[in-house]
Amino acid sequence: MKDATRAEPAEVGSALDARVERLLEGPIQGLGCRLLEARLRPEGHWVLRLTIDKPEGAVTLDECARVSELAGRILDVEDPIPHAFHLEVSSPGLFRPLKERRHFEQSVGKRIRLTIAHEVLPELKERTFRAELQAVEGETLRLDVAGEPLSIPLQAVKKARLDPDL
């Protein structure tokens, strides 16, 4: 990788992040992991942070190291980032945030905690609750809240994260 101390202005944001994700998604799947997010940000120096997960079980330190090695080789050859950067690979953790539609899609069948906007389903007194995410259909989340089905528009979710039973 390039010398990260010589950071220069660059295209930062969703376009470059999406390009890096497209470049790395398939190879990372080949290692039995999935790429949840790639984010390039200036933090005194440029940092490319890859967040990975597995369909079953927790991500190990060895898996993070293998993904880092593979991603580093691919990024050195393909060179999509026009300046120096540090590469970091990590797991999202047990209580990872769900921010984008694809995060919800990847979490179907799991227990989540979410907060919804006040204007949505005003008959509900609670705005924050635990539920099992049953499906993502179009722009609607299908939930099971304590045995009761509930549908919520994705745009009504103010905050959400995984909330596993420990």
C-alpha cells in the first residue's frame, strides 16, 4: 500500500466506497465471509475500514487477518484509491448497527432492537422495542414483536441494531 502519511485530497464518499465494495465483495465471500461495509475516511491519515461478517458464528481474528491480506493484495493491484491509506478489517460486533437496507436484509431471522419515528404507528406507546426480523419486503420490515406480527416502513426506523440473546 502507498505511504499513508502523504494524504492528498480525494474522492471520498459513497461512490469510492461502493467501488471498493464491488471490487472486494466476491473475493471476501470466497473466504467464507461477507463484506458489510467499506468506508474510506480521513482520520489524521486516510483509513479504509472494512467491516466483515459471517453467515454463521463470530468472525475470528485469523479471518480478519486473511481478509486484510487478500484485500491488501487486490487494492495494491487494482489501485482504486488515488492516495495513501491504512487498511483496517474488523467485525461489526454482537450489537452491530443496522443502517442500510442491505444490513437489514443480512439480518433476517435475527433479534433486533429498533426505535421508530413518532409519526409512524401512533397507536404504539413504545417507540423502542425488541423484535425478530422476519423479512425485508420492498421498503417494509416484517417483524415479530413478542409473538405479534408488525410491519414498519424502513424509512420510519430512526435507529436499529442487532440485539442477540446472550
